Amino acid sequence: MKSRADSLRSIAGQSFDVCVIGGGATGSGCALDSQLRGFRTVQLEAGDYASATSSTSTKMAHGGVRYLEEAIRGFDPKEYAVLRRALHERIHMLRNAPFLTTTKQFITPCFRRIDIPYFEIGLKLYDWIAGRDALAPSRYLSRDETLRLMPTLAADRLVGSVAYTDGQFDDARYNITLVKTFAAAGGESLNYARVVAFEKSPDGKLQAAEVEDQLEHSRFTIRARAFVNATGPYADTVRQMAMPAALPRMRLSKGIHILLPLEVLSSEDALLVPKTEDGRVLFAIPWHGRLLVGTTDDEAKLTDELFVKKEEVAYVLRQLNKYLARPAKASQIVSGTAGLRPLVSSGKSAETKRLARDHEVELDRTSGLISIMGGKWTTHRAMAEDTLDAVQKYLGDAGSRCSTLSHPLLGSDGYAPEYWQSLATRYALTEPTAHHLAEKYGACAPDVMKLTEADSDLARPLLEGLAPVRAEVVFGAREELALTIEDVLARRIGLQLYGWRDAICAAPAVADLLARELGWPDTARQQAIADYVAKIQGLIEKAGI
Ligand SMILES: Cc1cc2nc3c(=O)[nH]c(=O)nc-3n(C[C@H](O)[C@H](O)[C@H](O)COP(=O)(O)OP(=O)(O)OC[C@H]3O[C@@H](n4cnc5c(N)ncnc54)[C@H](O)[C@@H]3O)c2cc1C
């Protein structure tokens, strides 16, 4: 990608066909689709890419077994269609970025014999709805086989299990890779650029956006023929910026995850807790050397502070521990995430956990703002397709048709499952580092390692004993618009998720490299470290770990 200064030069004061507001999954999907249809497109993100909901998901490319039960019980054809479409999208998400995705077997333990046929029928239905898009057939596992695959389960109560397969993906990296693919297709993108106001033409249509550079605190204007509001939980804020009388449509629901050492489950497979005390499902999923456990579903407001609370930790552990022989403890938690689901409501007051994860494209005929609301990560591509169909209609342009269904993301061409081995040989890497680079950058990993030719110190680990290397920080700053320590550790490299305390230890080395790349004076470097460490220590304290 271009440097920030170059991007600013190509964006500020310029005119575009389409301006996409938002740099999460939805906005990045829309920007890519728009650019590939031939529209001159700009994407603006108020913070860092994926810094809101899109890096706090359960990281499942799925239809959602949870919604399956609701579709059946409620006998609701709409929910069934949402599920079907998500299962179809799951396949394309896996195919378009094989290095960022994988399939995972989920085990549903049964403590009562009667539960076995119940889950077997339900999961067969999940297979059946997926049809040709099914990843692997669900199957019954005996008690012994279940314990062989997941030895830490509560063996005394276990009678057997039902296993099924779903998709898993690296949400933050998928998001960054969507943005890079968009930029490679000729799109213009800027993070830390917030849309703060619109200008309208005499007929009331949006014609320009006023943008505040969050780093320089300066303002500039961009003009566009169409504006797409893809701001997830913030959708109402942007809608009301364009149409002050608009009634709110978003219903937000907070969900948290905790990360534990992988030994808590000692399995390559994931655990599905089929019924929590509030009637939901909960997952414990192996994730890059850790166990990702969640999530919760609590009605929330945009103004709520987003962090993992002690009570939420207690809730998640309580649900998980019912299934384990040896209970996991809060002191074992290494990190966590908290995010807001951007659910769109029809106006009726359903509980957030009952709202369908469907999406809606809204065209405001007065201002011309096109808002895409709701949905989920798995359907980001389909959401973008529906949005850009609406944009095309609004602009009255013939344009080309959507081509994202089979558009490989950057790093996919030339990638194969054994790709890490060639990296290990070519660059004399340890196995964990080769895996890490292959799974974060795919076939672009050599571009990261090329940086070590000019400076061999960049081949050193960022933190002794862990997989990420220093070159990734430089690559993040030069090629992926990483501008802060958190941009690097949370969303480019993933170390913040691996462990909050590891991230604190890595912060000075990241700051040194960023200071060199971005020209920070020493005071700025020190301040960046102090701010980052204080933030992460705050998260540790609030989670009570
Ligand atoms: C706990 C949890 C678990 C989930 N698990 C899954 C899962 O396993 N699988 C799945 O498919 N889905 C899952 N989801 C849903 C999925 O994560 C979301 O649907 C998706 O990430 C939403 O993406 P988005 O781009 O719409 O929103 P966001 O990621 O929130 O992005 C919106 C962006 O808009 C930016 N923005 C806001 N205002 C402005 C402005 N004025 N100018 C410029 N930019 C602005 C924000 O900074 C933000 O980055 C989960 C959600 C949660 C909360």
C-alpha cells in the first residue's frame, strides 16, 4: 500500500465515484467490490482498520448452529434463508483466502443419552442446509472417541458427542488483507480519517464529505457521486449526519471472549457448549496456540466502555467449566476481546440474542446515503454485493457486475497448505515462525522476509521464544498503514491476542521500529510505549486476571 502521506495527497480534495465510510469487514468488502466494478473508490476509516467489531469476533466462518435452532423452532423461512446464504458465503470466504482460513471440527459433548439424537438431527439439518457447500458430514462420536480427541472433558458425566465442521478465519488479518486487495486493485484508502460532516447539493443530495485527519487534527474534503455508510455499530451516527430526522435502526449487543492456554482443552478440535445458563451456545476454539472462549450477548449502547469485565469472565468460565474435568481459572487467562454486534432492528423490541443476523441496505432517497446495516463477518462479501448493486442503481451506471465471489485476496495466489515449509527452508526460519508468516501473509510472506536482506536484525524474534519477527513491524508500517503500537500488535501481528503481558514486553521493540519508520522523536516514542502499557494494564485489571 502507499504511505499515509501519499494516500493523503491522492485523497484530500479529490473527487471519486464512490466513498465508502468504514474500514471494518463490511466497509472493506464494499470498497473492494466497488473498485472491482470499475468505480473510482475511496475508503475512509476513523480509527485503524478492524479496530472495532471486526477484530473481536469468534472468528468463525459459519452459518451459525445457534440460529439453526431458532430457524427450526420459530419455523421461520427468513432465518432459514439467512442461514443458507451464510453457509454458501462460508465456502467462498475459505476459498478466497486459504492462508487466513481453515476448517475446524466442533465437538458437542452430551451428558444425557437423549441429547445425542437431538444434536445429531440438528447437525444433520445443518449439513443438509449447507447442501453442496457442506465442509464435512456431522457424525456421532462414542464416549471413548470423544475423550481421545478431547481428553480434558468431564469424563464422569460424558456419554458421547456429536461432531460437525465449520470454518475458522483470522478476522483482523482478513480485514487488513481485504483493504490491501482493494488498494492493489487501484482503490484509495486511509485510516485515522473520520467523516465528520456532509455537504449537500441544492437538491439535498450528498456531494462531499468533510474528513478529520485523526493524527494531524486537520480537515479536508472529498467529493463523491455516492456515499456508502458501512460503519457497523456507528451506522446511526452517520445516517443522522446525512438525515438528521432519521430514526435509529441499530441494536447493539456486547460480546466478549477470553483467551486461555491451549492445554485447558488439549485438543485440535473445538468445543461447542450447546446450552449456557441463559440459553445460548458458547465456543472454546483453538486459536494460534491459545484457546478462544466466548461469547456473551448483552444489550449495549455505543457510549458504553468496551472492555472485558470480571463478571463476564466469571460467566464464561462458569459455562466452560461445566464441561471440563479440571476447571479453568481466571488467573490462567492471557487476554480477551470485547466488541459490539451491529444488529439491525425492524423496530420491534426483540431481545438482541433473538435478532436475526441478517443485513439490510437502506437508500435514503433525499440525501442519497446508502447504509449497509447488520449482517456478520461471514456474509461481508454478500453484504457488499447487495450494497454495490444499490449503488450502481443509484448512480444509473451500467458498470461491470460483482466479481468478488471468486476474487482471491492478496497472498492467496501461489499459497498451498505446505507453503510454510518452503519459507522455513528459504529463510532458515523456525517452524513456528514459518507457520506464523505463512498464516498471516500467505504468498506475500517473502515480501516481509526481503526486508531482512538489508537489515539482518529484522529477522530476530520480536520477543524471544515467540513466532513473530521484527521485520513484520517494518512491513506493517511501510505496506499496511500501521501507525501505532496497537495497530501492529493487535491487528497486524496478533501478539496482543496471544497474551496481554507478552504484548507489554514487545511494546518497546515495536515502538523503536515504528519510531525509525515514521520519524517519531524520542518523546513521542516514550509516550507511545507509556500509553500502550497503561492501556493494556488497565485491561488486565478490569478483567481481574
Ligand atoms: C463478540 C462477537 C462475536 C462475533 N462472532 C462472529 C463470528 O464468529 N462469525 C461471524 O461471521 N460474525 C461474527 N460476529 C459479527 C461480525 O464480527 C460483525 O458483523 C462485523 O465484524 C461487523 O463489521 P462492520 O464493518 O460492519 O463493523 P465494524 O468492524 O465495527 O467497523 C465499522 C468501522 O466504521 C468506522 N467508523 C465509524 N464511524 C466512522 C466515521 N464517521 N468515519 C469513518 N469511519 C467510521 C469505525 O471506526 C469502525 O472501524 C461477531 C460479533 C461480535 C461482537
